Amino acid sequence: PSWNSGEDNRTLVKSFLTEDFDSALALTNRIAEVAKIEGHFPDIKFGWKYVFISIYTHVVGGICENDFILAAKIDTALS
């Protein structure tokens, strides 16, 4: 799956389907590790068979370069 603009055009969003709850939790934890290293924290929702990520910069109220960098680093970590 690729990153898309959120409904408000102020966020980057991506959804993943997983095999079960444990897989969703493991994926969420991998994303969280990247976020901690970058010091840039996305909103993450997860549950049985899914993970949803939303990235934006609170200070600017929308998307900035750091959001694209984090998205790329998440993609690299998950590939």
C-alpha cells in the first residue's frame, strides 16, 4: 500500500491489513520504534487484522517535510 493524503488534505495516511491481532500489534511496534528514533510520532490505530497510520506535524497543523521523511523511513523499516 502507498501513502495517501488524508480526507482533510493535512495528513499522510496508510492502512495495512494483517493476518491477526498479534501481527497488527507487531507491525505497530515496528512503526513505533522508527517513530522513537526520529522523534516524530504518528497517530496509530490498530486492531484485529489492521493498522492505520496518520502522520502530520501538530505545530504547523498539516504536512511538512519531516512527515514525508518519517513515511519513507517507516516504508524502509517494513520492507
